[in-house]
Amino acid sequence: MTLPADHRTRIKICGLTREADVEAAAQAGADAVGFVLYAKSPRHVTPARAAELARLLPPFVTPVLLLVNADDSLLKQAVEAVPHALLQFHGDEASADCDRAGRAYLRAARMAPGFDLLNFALGYPNAQALLVDAHVDGYGGGGQVFDWSLLPRGLPRPMILSGGLHPGNVADGVRQVRPWGVDVSSGVESGKGLKDTALVRQFCQAVRAADRLCAEPLAGASQPRASEPMKVSC
């Protein structure tokens, strides 16, 4: 998916557990916030708690519910508790598993050498976007950065860059990858599940600064072919 030079990168702050962190993310300019409904995560919240936190969000900030191989009971609780939320599937869910909730969703893809992201994307035709993360043992990216050159051009739907992002490297990610959006969790924390207000603000500021640089005219820049990997900055 080719984006215009003046594209505004969307920002998602994930793994929120406290009221103050929800408010800080919204005030910093986040477009979405994520609540983890995976019991094994240190950032886990229940559907009821996610609903409490989501009610603090101002208009135009989207709640996202992160699920990992959720059973029917948890899926039902999630969509009923926060009916206007996007879902994010971060486990081994097949396309049919994602579709059965009847809600708009993001599909996470864990990047590793040899992983065919284009083919993976074709397997989830109803996904609103693909969230690309590092491949580590277990689920989630583990706060690790993956090799961005593995990302192909020509994805059929929007891409959200994740995996080890923080205020110090997110601008590079925005400029090199030109994603639809970026996703951060541990990179803006003072402890697991405890967001640092200053880091959240710095992260959002870094994204906006990168957007401004990418919107500047590029003289004589050639465009790579669709089949080439990501190698150039904006």
C-alpha cells in the first residue's frame, strides 16, 4: 500500500492498565490505545477493566483489544464489554477465527527471515491492517526490533510497525518503512504495564517530527519497484 508523502502516521500506545496512562496517551496525541486481554501478559486486564479504561477516551481515540488464541467465551465478553473497539489478534488465529467475532480487526504478523508477509496478508482478506512485530518465543515481540529490510513493498492493506520501538528509534522506523501506523508498549514504560508520561509524549513527538521530514519535497528521489524490500528512507 503506497502512502502519500504527507501521510500522517497513526500512533497506538498498547498495554495500558491505569487511568492516568490512558489520559496521558490521549493528551500526547495517540490515535489508538491497546488493552491486553491475554492472561499470561504482565499487562493483562479483564474485559470489564478494559471497558472502564475505554470510557475515559475522548472522541476519535480508538480502543483496541489484544487477544491471543481467545476462546469463544472471552471473545464474546470482549466485544460486549467494549463494543466499539477494534480487535487485535496476536496468536495463531486463522482467518475464520478472526472473522467470527464480527468486528473490525488487526492481524499481527511475527517477522523472521524467510517469512512471506505478502502471502500471510492474502490469508487474512478481512483484516483492516497488518501489525508487524518481531518473532520471539511465545507471543508478542518481546520489545525486540526486527530487520526492517525484511518488509516487502506492495502489501494489500495498511501496515502498522511494531517491535522494540521507543522515542529514540521510532523516527527512523517512520522514515525507513513509511508505515500506516506505529505501535509501542514497553518502549514507553517505567515498568511492565506502567507507562511513563514523558516517554509517551516524546514518542508521539518523534513520530510527528518524522512525518514533517517525510512531507518535505524529495528532489530526484527514485522509487523502488514493488517487489524490492524496504531499503530507503523517505
